[in-house]
Amino acid sequence: MLEVDSINTFYGKSHILHDVSFEAGADEVVALLGRNGVGKTTTMKSVIGLTPPQSGTVRFEGEVVSGDSPSSIANRGIGYVPQDRGMFPELTVEENLTMGLGTAKRDETIMAEIFDRFPRVEERMHQKAGTLSGGEQQMVAMARALMRDPKLVLMDEPTEGLMPSLIPEIADITEEIADSGYSIVIVEQNVDLVLDIADRIYLMDNGRIHEQATPADLRDDETILEKYLGVGI
Ligand SMILES: Nc1ncnc2c1ncn2[C@@H]1O[C@H](COP(=O)(O)OP(=O)(O)OP(=O)(O)O)[C@@H](O)[C@H]1O
Ligand SMILES: [Mg+2]
């Protein structure tokens, strides 16, 4: 489904990603773990085309997409939930969701599925996004990523910055989406959530992927998480 092959990404002259390679198969949930600033978000943005890699390739369903615009990459079936949620606070929830459509037409079957999954989003459709709680805004960001019925969803730290009381609900929704047959690439500091939902985990440091592991590997050998996150389980 997604094959990232040896990408190198820069911000100006700063070389951020060094020969990053990873893949996510159909229905697979893959996680990127690593400390702050190691390049997890840059990896996501490189896949969706917001920071195009200077070398290496990103393939989606066998076709090279690196070099294409973010909207054309999204159009192929990749949804993106950005780390900052990317809300337009002055626009209504409905208008924010429409942003997720790009040039595609609204599909009522997909809308019904989204409302089923996020009843709170349906209740808030005509409210300005800026008046919603952090957890509700995260739901809108997730719903927006599903508007074009993607095959792959990139999720960058869905539980970050939420009030602790809201984390279980967003974690549950993340898990439900992961169980619904999408391919997922997730970045998340909530290790318990990652160990629950990921099939495979890539461990990043300093702009590089150093190892890959399964949740069982990380449970069996706590030194791996200590090395890459500075925490145990
Ligand atoms: N727009 C930018 N311009 C210049 N440097 C940037 C920019 N965005 C990020 N960086 C730098 O690139 C590196 C990787 O950042 P990135 O946001 O990808 O890390 P991250 O692993 O997602 O971190 P976090 O866990 O804090 O979200 C960091 O050194 C960061 O300072
Ligand atoms: Mg980040």
C-alpha cells in the first residue's frame, strides 16, 4: 500500500530525514516512535507532499507519488490528521469538514458513516470550530481525514495536548479507526495506545529509522523503549 524508500527531506539547508524507509501494508497499522524533534512529523509531511523529499521515493499502491502536490496525493486515497489538527477556528465544523474533500464531492453514505462514528461532530456541525473543546476538534480533524474515504490514514499524535480526561475517548476512536480496515501510519507518544493498536513499530532517532519491532518485542525488552523514548512501559 505505502512504500517509503530512502527519503531525504530538508528544511532549507537543514537535513532532517536521512534515508528514511518504511512501509505499511493493506489493513496494517504502523507506528513511528521517537523523542521530540526526531523527524516523525516531517516523515508524515513527506508522505503527503507538504515537505517533498529531495531524494528517495514514496509509492502508494505501486505508483510513485513523491513530487506530486499534497492535494493530488490526498486524492489517491490518503487522509491526514495533522499534529496541530489544522482547524480553521472561524469556520464552522461543516466548513472544516468540507476542506477535507478537496475537489471531491460530498458523499452522503460516507457522511452517514462519519456521523455514526462521531456523533458529537454531527451535533456541532453549525458551530465555529474554535468554540469546540480540544477533544472535539481532534474528532473533527479525524472526521475530515475520512471525508474522501481514504485507504490510508496518517495520524500525527491524536491524543497530544488533550485534557487527560479526554484521552481515553480519543484513544478509543483511534483504535476503532485502526480496526476498520484502513491502513494507518500513526505517530503517538501514548505508548499504551501504540502497543494496543500497532502491528509494527518503527523506532526513530535523529532523522533516521533505527529499528523496527512488534508490540511483543517492546513488551519483552523494555530497554528498546528506554533507548528511543527515555521511558519504560
Ligand atoms: N518548518 C520548519 N523549519 C525548520 N526546521 C523545522 C521545521 N519543522 C521542524 N523542523 C525541525 O525538524 C526536526 C524534526 O521536526 P519534526 O517536527 O519532524 O519532529 P517530531 O519528531 O515530529 O517532533 P515532536 O515529537 O515534537 O512532534 C526538528 O529539529 C525541528 O526543529
Ligand atoms: Mg511531530
